[in-house]
Amino acid sequence: MIQYALECIGFQLLFLIIYDFFLKRETFFQWNRVYLIGTYILSMVLPWIKIEALKTNVPKAVVVYPEYLWNTNATEVVLTAPVAESFELPWKSVVLFGGMALALMIFLYKLYQIQQLKQKGEVRYLPHFTRVIIQNSEVAFSFFKSIFLGDKVISKEHESIIQHELVHIKQGHSYDLVFFELLRIANWFNPLVYIYQNRISELHEFIADAQVAKTHKKEQYQLLLSQVFQTQHISFINPFFKTSLIKKRIVMLQKSKSKKIFQLKYLVLVPLVLGMLIYTSAAPESSLDAIDIVQDEDDAALIKKIQAEIDQEVFEFGSVITAYTNYYMMTKKSELDSIMTKEHFFKSELYSKIYYDSLIEKMKEAGEKVENLIVKTIAPSTQRYNEYIKYRQAFLILDDNLKISISAYSHDVILMESENDYPEKYTLVKVKDVKDLTGDEIREFNGIIDDISKNHKLESIVLTDGVYSFNIYQKKFVRVEEYEVKEVQETITRNGNTITYRVVDVQNMTTEEKSKQQELLDEILNSDTYDTLVITDGKMKTIIGGKTVPNDEVVVSEIEGMIDVPFSVIDEVPVFPGCENASDKRACFQESIYKHISKNFRYPQEAQDKGIQGKVNLMFVIDERGNIGNLKMRGPSEILEKEAARIISLLPKMTAGKQRGKNVRVPFSIPITFKMESKLQVIDEKIVLDDKLGIPFSTVEEAPIYPGCENASDKRACFQESIYKHISKNFRYPQEAQDLGIQGKVNTMFVIGKDGVINDIRLRGPSKLLEEETKRILLLLPNMKPGIQRGKEVNVPFSVPVTFKLQSEKELDLIPESLISNYPNESIAIDKLNTLLKERGRLLKTSKPSNSIIQNLDNEINALRTVIGNSIAESKN
């Protein structure tokens, strides 16, 4: 709300600057009237307008503290909600509504003043207006269809005044002034609304003067204006005599009529409004976009690596279509109920891009349209991978029967964040719970999707339960059989240390092919570059270790399937010694790898001396015999890479992995992180401090001093005790969190700066409601004496966990009606939460809390509590 108010004020300021500098002195009075009213309304509407074509992402800056700084201080603060709390209204709301109430009272008082004048005056109803004569007064003003005149004005020349006020009445100027008066009530804190009202009142007088001057002599009218009369100080009336306006009105009457060409000045609004639209359409990146997943390699390097793999596979299979189909069949099963790794995603996208690029070329040659294929040819990126994760997570939420229907009718599904994301044409389907549809809901959905598919309707289905909304839309298909890609013409490729030779049939090679095979083996034996020959026909392949083969003999090491099978999708994972009888051999394998690394890990002394640390990303292959090989590494230093290689070299032989009953090669990747124990780096025997993060509270030489701890014998302990007392003293359990049953630990981190001021507060908690309350408490901390390291003032990060705990079983109570009335936008979600709580209570009558169904229900309840709590916290801000 504050952001919206600031944007409105900013836009109004720009509009007023344009008016005062370019338009105010022109005689286009009616145009200016429309400008003032229109731009104020526009300033309130523009912040809500988001034009898709103008949208840009504004990245959020993210600064993350290292994990070792969190929870370094032993004791946590446990805060329990009181049984009952007194009603409390946030001070911001008190100020806002208090100001509005005061402005409303002033407005009503002004209306009362006008009513009193009318009651005390002599009222006469005339054809076009009502005249009110005020005794012993010199007032002259109009309000709607009433003209108020003092008896002293009546005794003089007053026809011009009446003509002037009639212009106000006929043109409805009172409506303009009352409009701004009402805005003053709602926006009493906005100084520009008063300026707008002043400008429109001034403009009304110019309009009326110009109209009257057409029928009355200017000289006489100006003489009348030069007199100073008494008037009522009421902001929404049209006073004839207002001392501050007399001079301006005389000047404007004498001013020549503006040339029509100057009306082009109003065109300055076009670029101004366009700029505002660009600003309002720019949106901060969502959390999925702003927080990048930790990557081993950047996009370009990863694409280059995977492209080489695909080129090799295309060569071995003989064509893009065969390689693509094989890859698709191998990975299809793993994609249905899981989320691909980034490398897997990039490979899938690159395969699609290569395949569809080929199709597009063929379609263009055949004169076919290719618009529907454009999306398939976009190169993969980290941003697209993040979007993929978001959509896959959404898909996994859905009811299993619904997934079957969506797949059966060749539809895709994406999660929508708000109604702004709804497609242009759609059929709305409302259900109670998207995670668990009833039989009737499934049948209704199937009927709708069947009708759309059979009748080829170009529309989507929007499925919603009030908490989640999904867009279910038709996939785009292209007949690919007509555009078969040409087979690869090359028969020999060289990649790394391997030569690949493609033949017609590996098991029935011709004499010519065998002769060529021998030539290639001779080349390998005499080469320092190559040591392996792969012979393939696109279905099977033979691997020959050339360096170990005599010249007169060819040894076929093994015939195997074409593709290394990823650890995450293989039917039977490799078995680490000792995991033979484990129920989950995949988990046992990974755990054993971690134990092996921990057991054999040694931080190289040379790396410690040089302050070298970081992550070494490893990939190795468990081959068909269970041996470890083909180790690849990437790290910050060769020293760390050598240590990582030493650890992997100590791995024992394993039982090979199997795919479809056959032993296969299984690549496995794991990162090893080398991390110094201290953040102090010793370089050339000088200690270099990390000035940005500061020195941890537990290690700083002189801890910051909390006010009152100056004479304490143990200032560090006094500091901690004072922090805990401060938190307990200022604690207020948010009522909304109590109503929702939200509790848990909020881990906090803040810095006592070099100036002793608390800054850079970071929070991790189960709900924004609890985080906001914790932040409020920390902001009340007093200034302190800063910490000292080697005689210099330094930043000192300090962490303290604050636990919010509800009394008794309050977290299981139903959500009270008061919360729904205070936050009507959350009513659907709160109703759903109450339904889940009732169901939990019913199940507890016959089952224990440890029951798996109840535990799953608890997880869903807690997740929904967090969603509602975060939404309420955002609305309060």
C-alpha cells in the first residue's frame, strides 16, 4: 500500500510540473480542467496497470550470510503466547484512519457552515438558481445551484457577480471541488491533492471570468474585480471575491487568447504516460527467478559440453531422429514423476532444439507454416530451468487421476500465480481440492476436456480450488514422419581420446569394414592422442582398448546399449560393498559415498597455507564391471582437485548397475566442498579481516557492549543476557499467527555496526508473521558500543533464535471468524484450513497422531498456514 501511495504521488507531481510549466498560462481553460481531473484519476489507476508487452524483470539484490554465522550463539529465546491479548491496532493504521476521520469531520463542518448560512439567510428560488441573501455581509459565492450574496453586495452593482456565479452553476464546478474534497479525506497525507484543488479552483474563476467578459465591458468588470470583499474560507465553494486570486484574474482577462497551435503541448502527455506504463509494468523477479540454483557450470559451458555428447550420439545412431527417439524413450519414465537435473533438462532441450530446427528447415522447403514450432527452438538457460522446476512442482501437486486425464488428452499444465495470468479463452472448473478431486469432479473435468478435444476448441481449462489455479492447455503437435532427417554421412569421428567408426552391422562386418577397423587400431597404437576405438551401427557398439591390443588381434571388450544411464533413473543402481542387503540400495550407495569421502578427507596443507577453499565438482563412471573410471573434475585450484581425485581413487570396486537386465555404465556426480574453519585468512603472515561480514561475536576480541554492561565483569555474557531480556520485554505474539496456529523458531542474524547501530537484519522463520514481529523487536534495540578487533572498531554479526510457542493445543483450534472478517481475501483458504483441521480432529478420535494419514494431513495444514500467514503479512505491509 505504501508503494502504491508513493507511486501515485510521484505521478501526480510529474503531471503538476507539466501543468505549471507548460499549460497553466494558456487560455485553454476547459482543456486544462479536463487535464487536472483526468491526470489525478490517471495517477491512481496507472500503478495497477501491467502491460505484458512492456514487462521487464527487475532483479532483486540478494546478499547471503555464510551458514557458519547462523546460530553460532548457543541459547535460544523461547516466547510463549499469552492466554489472551488486549486489542491492538498498528500505529500506521491509527495514524491513517485518524487523519481520515479528522478530515471527514472538517468536511462535515464545512457543510454545516453552508447549511447555517442558508438557514439564516433570505432564500429566494429563481428559475436557474436559488439566491440566498446574507444579512450584514459582503460574501459572494456559489455552491451547486445556490448563490450566496451579502446584503452589502446587493446594494451595489451585482449583476456581473450573478452572471459570474451562474457560469459556475451551469458548468458544475462544485462537483469538481467536492470531488477533490473527498479525495482530501482519503488522501489527507498527500500534499498534492491540496495543490490540485487549488489549481482547479483557480481555473474555475478563469473560466467564469472569460464567459462573463463576453457580454460585459472588460473595463467595468476589471474595476469590480479590483475591489477586495469578504468571503467564507470554505475550500469547496466558488467565491467571487478571493484576495489571492484577484490579481491573477485581472492578468488572465487582459491576456490574449492562446493560439491553437499551442494545443500541441498536451501531446507531452503521451511519452510521459508511456514512461509511467513502462515503470508500472516492470516487476521484481519472483523468488524462482531471483534465486538461482547453484550451478557447476555456466550455461554456455554446459551447452557446449552437452552439445558434444549429442553430436557423438547422433553420429553413433546415424541420424538425429534415431538418437532423439532413443534418448526420449530412455528418459520418458523418469520425467513423469520427478524433476530433471539441470544437465538432464539442458540435454532434453538441446535435443528438441536440434531435432525441431531440422524439421523447420524441411518444412520451410515444403512450404509449410512453422509458427507452432518456434518455442521448440529456444536454447536452454538457467531461467528456463527455474521455470521448468516451478511447473513440474505444480504438476506434482495435482490429483493423480487428474494427471492421467491431462496426459491422455495430450494437454500440458502450468501453475498460475493470479487471475492476471488467466488465458483469454478458458472454461473455469472449481473444485474443493486440486490435490484430491472427488469422483464427480473428475467426471466433470473429463467431460469438459473431452468436448474441447473432440470439437478442436481453441481454449484452455482453468482449474482452481481458491488456493491453487492451473492453466490446462492443448499441446501443439507436428507430423514428424513426413520430415525425416537425412542420415549422417560421416563414418568416422574423433572426439577426445576416442575414435568412433560407424558400420552397417557390428556383428556382421564386411571385409572392407574390418580392414578399416584395423587401420584405425594401428592409428591408435601409434598415437599419443587416442586410446579407444568405438565401432557402432546405431543399435549396438563395440569398444576396443587400442593400447592393450596386439597388432594381429582384435579384442571385442563388450557389446552394450548406446547411452550411459544416469544414476537417478537406472533400473538397478550400482551396489556399494556393504549395501547388498539394504532395502534402499540407491540411498545406501549415496550414504556410503559420503562416508567414504569424510573418512578419507585430508585438507591439503598447501591449500590451507594459501587460504584456498571452494567446491570441487566431480563426475565419474561406474563401468560395466563395477570399476571407477572416466573421472572429471572442476574446482578452484589444482591442489584441491588432486585431493578430490585421491579420495575417489580409493573407492572400492562395486557391483555394476543394470538397465533392462544388462550391465551398463552409470555416471555419478558429487561436489566436495573444501572450507577453512576460520574466516581469517593467513596471507604473507598478515591477518586479513573480512570487513563486509565482520568478526563473529564468539571470536571478536572485545564484544560489543550493551548499555548497562559497561562495568560488567563478563561483558560478552552480559550482552547476551541483555538481548534475551530485551526480546522478552518487547515480545507480542501476533494475533493473526495465534489464530492460524502458527508457531516455530525464527533464526535471526543482525550486525552491530562500527558505529554501534543495529543493521542488516536477516530472518529465517516458518512464517512472515513471526519474522515481522521478530524484526520489530530487533529494531527497538538501543545503540551500543561497537566491537573491537586488533584495536579497531569492526562489524560484529550476532545471531539469536527466537521460538514462538503456543500454549496447550491452540495450534489445533479452528480459525476464528474474526480473522476471516479482517482478511476477507483469505476467506477461501481459511475455510479450507478449517476443513482440514476438522478432518484431523475426526481422525484423531480413532487413530494416533503418528498415523501416516494424520502426519500427511499435518504437513498440508502447516503448509496452508504458512501460505495464509505470509499473505496476511504482505497485506499488512
